[in-house]
Amino acid sequence: MRKFSIFILLVSIALLFGCKKHYSLVHSKSKWLKDFFTEVESGNYPGIDAISYWHEDFDNTYLTINSSHHSLKTYQKLVDNAVFATSCNFDSSNKLVPIQNKIYLSAFPFFAGTEDEVTAKHIEDFEALAQKEIAWAYFSNNWLDSLVFPQQAIDVIVGEGKTPFVRLMFRSVFEENQADPKYKMMDVVNGRYDSAIVAWARAAKNCGTNLLAEFGTEVNGVWFSWNGSYYGGGTTDGYGDSDYPDGPEIFRDAYRHIIDLCDSVGANNISWFYHFDVNSDPDEWWNTPVYYYPGDDYIDWIGVSTYGPFQRGDEYVKPEYLISKAYRELKAVSTNKPYAILEFGVTEL
């Protein structure tokens, strides 16, 4: 009887590990996080000088660091490392600079589904969970009806001793995988929003702190309306350079125009980030990060999103593969700028 029971146990274990629906027994969130941090700290990716966790649960993704007790304890242990810097360093020109032999540790600390409900409690709660401070707090400045500088959010973040990181989100609605019903990238290029952008820039200049900012988050992803799919994609005869894909070129010029306007009013306290996703969607020749890039004369840091599975059953991709792929893309965009993993996270597996 005992031998038979052992046999049944062994067969059951084999079936569990071989069956897709028990994928979570082969992989876990804790293991993914350990592998991710091991890669980041391996020394194989010189120039990756910052990482930022996306702490939120949306659509049953369970990305939060406390999605389980075990995952939380793993995250706490991983960030309890002197290599992670929790205060931003700026040079004499007010630009964020890397700290030698350090990696900035930051987060989106769950500022709600709209990503703009910035409160001191959200920041404090995240740091209490992580048992570690963050260098910057990442949040969205949604255009919605109009572009308004988020002074209140800035004041809250500064009051907590963090650097504000503003995502300029050129959207009037939150629905994804569609063209925005109101905002068009060509209107930025043609100056339609110049007065609003200049007012934003003047407020940024006078906000009392150095800022980090980006426009066009994860631009190579069709889920956002600023992706080139909505602006001609790979056609080359509808705008600008006849040898350059129209969709990325229009975005590139729109981003350049925004930075030019900010520079024109002396808002030199902004460090500008360029942000793409590790996976291009659609996977087309023209929808690659290098085509959207505004250029080294405009951008201070280059960033990437590298998420693990969002939900159980999603394909498991090892952090080693994600980070190495991201690093190749980062270097293809520019070899002259510091790099940041601006978003990462994983569900419970």
C-alpha cells in the first residue's frame, strides 16, 4: 500500500509540473523577481542606471509588490541592497545624472487607475511595504480636456522628499488600441497646442524643483494612440523625409517641438526621457524604437518597459531574455545616454 501511494504521489507531481494550468508550480513571481534583480545587478548591462516598479493591480494583473506575502518578502529582500540609490543627483545644469556604481530605485506607487491621484499616503504606503525609499515618484499628467501643469502633484511628491517624474499623456480618453478622438499628433507639430505647452513649460520652470518628464510613453505599442500606426505607419510619402516612415517621424517631430518650446522659455530644470516598450506592436520594420527617437540633442535618458506575464497563462519570458533584448534596443537607439528600466512588474504565477 505504501509503495502504491508513493507511486501515485510521484505521478501526480510529474503531471502538475508538466501541465500548463499548473504553470505557477514551475515558475513564481518570487523567482521572476529574483531573476530580474540578478540580471540588473549582474554587470552585463553597463549604462542601466535606474529601475522603477509599476505597483498597481488592474484587470486582475496582481502586479503590486504585496500581491502575496511571499512576493512582498522577496521584494523587500531584493531592494535591501546598498547598490540602490533612493535620492536623485542633478548636475550644475539641473539634469539628472547617474551615480557611479549605483542604480536609482523608483516606482509608480499606485496613484489609481488614472495614474494621477497623487497623495502622500500612496507614497508612504508603498515605501512602508517595500521597507525602502524611492528616488522618484512616477505619475501621469493626462491632457484630457486640456493640458494643465500638475503643480499640486509636484508639491506632494516634493513634500515627501522625492523627485517628480511626469508622464505627459496626450490623451482625452483612457480606452486603448484606438486613435484618440480629440488629439492628433500633427496638431502638435503644426503648433495648435503651443500656447498650452508654453504655459505648462513656464509653470514647470517656476515649480521650485527639478523634474523628470517624458512624452509618448511606450511609443512603439499600438495600445497607445501616439503609436505610428495611427499616423501613417510605414508609409514614406505622406510627411517629411521620403526615406523615413511617416508614423514615427511625426511623433519624433512632435516630441522635438514640445522640448523646443520648453527650452524657449528656459525650462531647463527638466530631464527629458524617451520611453519605449521591449516588444514592438505591431512587429513591423518601421515600428522600432530607433525611428521614434527625437535624438541625443533632445533626450537626456532613454527608458524601456520590461514586464513579465500580466496574468496567469501568459507566456513566461525569463527576465534574462527581456533585459538582454531591451539592452540591445537601448544601445541601438543611442550609446551616449544613460538608460532606465522605467516600468517593470509581474503577476502572481
